[in-house]
Amino acid sequence: MIIVMKLRLHLCLACLLLLRLGCAQQVSFRITPLRPVEELRAEALKEQPPREQGTFRKPELVELITLDPTIKLDIRYAGTNNFLGVPLYTQARAFLQRPAAEALLRAHQELKEKGYGLIIHDGYRPWYVTEIFWKATPDDKKIFVANPAEGSKHNRGCAVDLSLYDLQTGKEVTMPSGYDEMTDRAYADYAGGTAEERARRAILRQAMEKQGFQVIPDEWWHFDYKDWKQYPIMNVKFEDLGG
């Protein structure tokens, strides 16, 4: 019994140390869905994206890791470590339209000179997943999710959620908030956090904006590519994209 108690104490101390080191950054913010996600999924898969007017470029989604294997993936929606706590994707993959993907590659290469690499949390997102997010999220947090009636830039393959990892350690760095955190700490201009966290956030933003991406005010990790209006809303599942 004494040995078990000592083991538990050591585990607790280890957990506290991990928290101090920032490893809790890897645990996603959670909400309680307004309705069961599986129920929402079944409904969303039966629905269709909004009809759009205009002429669009032919989509050409590129899988990001095929451009550079040092681009890391942490696709939260392919597992349970996301704000809904259940898998939304069947595969842990990330895609962008070719011009956006090539621009992201240039940002990744430039960041290497500063000791960082890009870690991707999400890219192209099928429209039906946007529908699930909207219906699952309480009204007071809907500022953090896209309205499916308008579609998301993720649905067009022209938005990416990402952060930085340290080239020396291979670990994701800490930022003023965690990914998908639905609080004011997630704002792109949030003045809190440490000076180091804000500096890393600025490095990421500068590299992305130099290549034609724009951060959104509510999420430091979300960047829209400048030509997003040229592409249609898509609803193709990852497993139907080949590869």
C-alpha cells in the first residue's frame, strides 16, 4: 500500500511538472455539445452545402506532407483530442488548394531559419463537418465556428489551422492559448500570456502574412489564404481524395 501511495505521489508530481513545462497546451479545450455528435453527423451527411453564384477555379487539393515531410501533423479532428471530444475525420490528413499549399511551404521554409517548423492542426474541411460544429456549439461560443449557411474558408481548401514546433526538440511550442480554445486568450491580438508566447505568435503571423495568408481576429492559429473567393465550397471526404 505504501509503495502504491508513493507511486501515486510521484505521478502527481510528474503531472504538475508537465503542466509547468506547457505540455497541457496539447490538450484541447472542450465544450459540451448541444446534441450528440453522432446524431448531428447523421443529419449533416444527408444535407447539401449552400448553392453559390459565380465562376470558380477548378479545385486542386494538395496533401501538405507531400510537399515537405518536415511539415508536422497533429490533426485533432481525427481523434478525441478536440473541442467536441470525438473523432470528426476518418483520416489524419491535411490538404490545401495548390497555391495556398505552396505559399504555406514557403512560410515553413522561412521559419526553419528561425528554428521553427509548422505543425498543422487542420486544413481543408468537408462542409458537413462545419455543419456539425455549428449545431453542436452553444450560441455564446459560435463566434469561434463558421456558419454552414455561408460556408467556411476551410471548406474551400483555403484556410489552415497551425502552430509552430521547435526544430531542436521536435515539440510544439506554447502560445498564449491552446488550439481551439474558445476564450479571449485565443484572440490574435490578446495582450496576455508570456512575452515569449506572444513573440512566437508574432513570428508565425509574420511568416504567414508574408505569403498571402491573413490571421482572423478571434483565433491566432487560423489563417485564410488571399484567393479563397476563387474556390467553391467542397464537401468531399478525405477517403475520397485518394492517396
